[in-house]
Amino acid sequence: MLRNIGFHHSEGNALIMPEAEKLQRLHRFAVATASVTVLLLMAGALVTSNDAADSVPDWPLAYGRVIPPLVGGIRYEFAHRVFAATVTILTVILAVWLARRGAKTARKLGWTALLLVTAQALLGALRVLEGHPAVTATMHATLAQIFFVTVVSLALLTSAWWQNASESLDDRGSPRLRPLAAITAAAIFVQLILGAGFRHGAFGILPHLIGFVVVTVLIIWTCRSVRKRFGQVRDLRRPGILLQAFLGTQVLLGIAAYWAVVQAMHSVQPSLSYVIVTVAHVLVGALTLASSVVLTLSCYRLIRPNAPVALRSAMESTRAGGTRPESSRA
């Protein structure tokens, strides 16, 4: 009966959880860590949109207290720190858990996530104590995106799907989907850096607009290739659809955000519409990057390396016909 509910006896009659169930729990914890990281990104965006980055002058305490007076911009900055501490604790647990149960790649990525969240905390401290928002805040926002896609990747790598999937698809199109998806993800990441630089005053909006054009072309190209070559493969089609949906949403939010920024120039304090639109723009940008990374990893998991595809296909066909390929005949 115990086996029917997912447990079995060891030699010492102790109840032992099956390995698959342990990995499933690890996966769920990785998903939870990624989900809380989304809340952390939202908290950080709220700090910037409400001009609250300089509301607390000290670190790690706030006005010399563990819990400062929750008034004005201090509320946003303190909430950001609380979420940051929570994500740090979750990441420590996840890294240790992966070191005990995860595959080799996941273990390395777990320690990488721990290093990233530590570096992120130090960058946040540098922003508070030393200032230079155009540089430190842009770096802080950039590292946040790297950390987010790292924990999203861990959620995918610890899933049952990833454990059971294998390279089973051939890509005969050009350009190959694996590198195309990777280039698209890299371009989105660069676009987020340009957006963070504009948001924190490092440079103007022109680089961000140019990046928008490049990213839009690449996303459309990549998703069209997925639909055309692997439209029947759900595990590639779904992240492609999600990526397109985030792109469309981000375009609308980008237009609204720029309008909100122009309107905010004449306001003494940030308006509610400005805060909502700009925070949503930051969040959807992060989700766009995450979906592109999921699509890229899925491509590398499911699609065979394409260099030997033509030769392998020719050899398989000639074996079936009992003849050698033309190129091998004397």
C-alpha cells in the first residue's frame, strides 16, 4: 500500500521517498524561487518608479534599525530589501539542495545563482552608500536580469520534462534554430541593458529604440522559424507563442511608458499611471527574456546538432535501400 502512494521501505524499515519525487520537490522549489524573484524585480522597479532609491541612506540597516518607519519612499526601499533577503535565503537553500540532488550542470548553475545574488546584494549596497546611480543602478538592474534567467533555467533543468527529453529533431532550415534562438535571447538581454541605462539616466532613448527594432525582427524571425519547422512540436511551439505574446505586450507598454515619462517631466511626484506602466514594462521585459531563454534551452534539448544531419540522413536512406551514397562510389 505504501508503494501505491509513492513510498517504499528501505532495509531498515524507514520510509524512503522515491528519487523521482525528490527531484519533483526540487523542481517545485526552483519554480518557487523564480516566482519570488519576479516579486523582487517588481519591488525594485517600484523603488525606481517612485524615486525612492535614496530614501534610505544606510545599509544593511535602515536608519540604524531593522525595521525603519514605513513612510514615504522608505516603504518601497524596505520592501525591496525584504524581498532581496528572501530570495537570498531561497537561493542558498536551492544551491545546497542542488549540490546534493542535482545533475552536474544544475549544480554548477546553482552555485552560479548564489554568486550572482551575493554580487547583487553588494551592488545594492554600493548604490546606497556610494551613489553614482547612472552606473551602479544600471549594473544592478542588469545583474538582476542575469540572476532571474539563471533561476528560470534551473526551474527548467530540474523539471521531469528536461530529465526525460532527448535530442530527437532534425533542423534542415537555414539559419539553424538553435543559434538563432540563442542570438535572439542575447539581443533581448542587450536591449534590457539599454532600457535600464535609459531608465537610470546613463544615456538617452535612441540606443533603446534601435535595440527595439533589432529585437522585434529577431523575435519574429525566430518564432516564424519555430512555427514553420516545428509547428507540431508542442514543447517548442508553446515558448514561441509565449515569446510573441510578451513582445506584443511589451511594445504596447513601451509606447505607454514613454508617454508616461514625458508626462512625468511636468509632475512634482510620480503619478500612479506612471508607476504602473513603467513597472509593468520592466516586468514584461524580464519575462520576455526568460521566455526566450526557455525557448533556446528547449531547442538545444530537443534539436540535434545540425552539422551531420545531411550525411546521417543520406546514410540512413542508403542503408534502407542497400546502396552506398553517390559521393562514396568510386
